[in-house]
Amino acid sequence: MKYQYHASEIDKYAIKVTQSNFPNTIQLGDVKDITNINNVDLLVGGSPCQDVSFAGKGKGLIHGERSNLFFEYVRLLNKLKPKYFLLENVRMKQEYQDIISSELGVKPYVYNSADVSAQNRLRWYWTNIPQDELVRQENIVLQDILEDDGIANDLMTNKDGKSHCITARYNGAVWWNSIQRKQRTMVQVATADTIKGYDIIKRIYSPMGKSPTLTTMQGGHREPKVAIGRIVNRRLDENGVRKDNQLDLPFTTKLEVRQDDKSNCITTVQKDNVVTDGMKWRKLTPLECERLQGLPDGYTSEVSNSQRYKMLGNGFNVPTIKHIFKNLPLHDGFNTLSLFDGYSGCQQALHETIQDRSSDTTKEWKDLYNNNKENV
């Protein structure tokens, strides 16, 4: 199925990512300069949220310098009269929510992307696309999307093992904010401090990831090591001896692993099963953030990591948008206008939705579209 996709975006890096993945995108520039587009089927927008979010400036929809772009969305909604519309925004004061609902004529659906991805991302969605209940998909957790050296524990996940919401300022994340449960965006990595030598032979790999490339491994602890166990707190004295009953000692975070099972480690030497002690922290990589947003690996790789983090924190969660599009009648030549387009997550969701609909259901969707068209 062929479709048209018009995008309004002024960030040159986001535009570069969009054009790299979808070169047929028609870029329109500043939303304020858009006057008319014929036959728009779907109007999409995620207007800037800083002035209405609880974590932002709090200036509001009317006086805010950024969030008042919402009224540009309303202007084009009224002028272009698309068949369907979708607006996304963050949790906000009820008075701001009521303004948006009044302008759009619908109340929002509240979806948490944790139900369909590894990220806890609560958002409000105003749409006239018929909606079904968002069915929670189990066993999609932060651990599942990490690259090989990550261990996700309860310091950086919620009780369901989900990542906390990534933000546009993620590039400045620091490990102590993870521990203080503010950003909670770092990934814990264990190292085998009891092994002497270069860092590469101390690395402990997550069992949820891929094994590193096997080498000849001729001694010297070169065998890849995998962590089988759990993160625990232990009370240790000044000599590192466990003293759990000595309550005046502070807790020390440790990786507890089984030491009596050779399957704990890809090695033939029993003593190499001891993969314990020190912890270090790192940021989620841009690739991991792409996975949290449901994007293909490398989707944003055309730009610097700083720009990747920024746009990934701002963008749509693709699996959530796909759910919203579940009952969207599509047809050949379907025309979308996306405002504040970012990295074009909406287009990725639309692209995947079209791919998911097999030829067996094409007639059903065409009939649904034609019936809807007749009733307009």
C-alpha cells in the first residue's frame, strides 16, 4: 500500500534521521508556516510539553512559550478537517487537560507504554480513532533490551522490571540519580574483581544478552563469564567478611551467584564460576534507548549520540502508537500530516501497521474505510 507522509519539524538532526529512514517524507518545516494540504486522512501531533508537565515550567497552555504550539495543532485540525486525529501529551494539571479535551471534542485515553514495551512511559492520547483495550504483554522488561554487559535491578526499574521513562535530557544522566530514584536511568554492570588482569577478562555478561565472540581462550580467565544470580545487599566488615547480623554496618550491593554449578559460567574451570563483587554503572546506550522506544536498531545512528538521546527522549513509543492505529482504516494513498514530527516515530508505527496487515485482510480494511467515508 502506498501512502503520503507530510512532516512538520524544525530540528535538523531529527529531519536527518527521518529522511534517512523514510526518504519519501515530505518535509514542511515550521508548523506556523503550514496553510493548506489537501485530503489529509490523519493529523498527528505531540506538541511540546515542557510548559504543562508537572516536571516542566508550569506556564500552561495559554502563556507557555512552547506548549502553546498546541493551538497550531488546533488551527490545522479545524482548517484541514482530517478524518482522524491523534494528539499525545504528558500527565498535566486537570485544567490544562480540560482545555485540550474541550478544543478537540474528545477525552484522552491514558496508556502506559510499559504494557507493550520495556519502558514505563505514561502518556495521554486524544484521538477519534476507535480504540480497544491495551493488552499487557508480559515478560518485556529492561533486561530484555540491554546490550551484553547490562544487569537491570530494582534500582533502575519499577516493580515490574520496566525501565523508567527516558527523557530528552538523558545524555546528562549520572549513576547517583539512579540510586536516589530520581532519573533511574543507569544500568548496573558487574565485574569480577577477584580476577587479576585486563578489564576485558573481568567482564560478566548478562544471561539475557548474547555471548561475546568466543576466542581460543587458552587460559588466563579468558573464557566469557555470565552472571547467574541476583543483586543483594550485604553487611560487610572492614575486611570484606559478611556480617549480616551486625546492624551498625552499612549495606553493600553485591552480585550473588551460585558457586556450585558449572553452568554458571562458560568455562571448564570450577573456580571461574565465582563471578562476584564490584559493581559499576553506565548509561543506557543509544541503541538500548531505541529498543525502549520500539525502534529498529540503529534507527537514529545518522546523528551524534547527544542528538540521539535528545530525540529518543522526546519521541513516540512505536508499539503504543501501533496499538492506537489498530482500528485505523487505511487505503491506498493514505495521507498523514505529522506536526512536531521528531524522528518520525508515527511513520515507523504506520509503516509497521501496514506491513502487519496481510493481503487476506486488505479487502476488510478497504470496506471499513469506504463505509466510514460514506457515513461522513
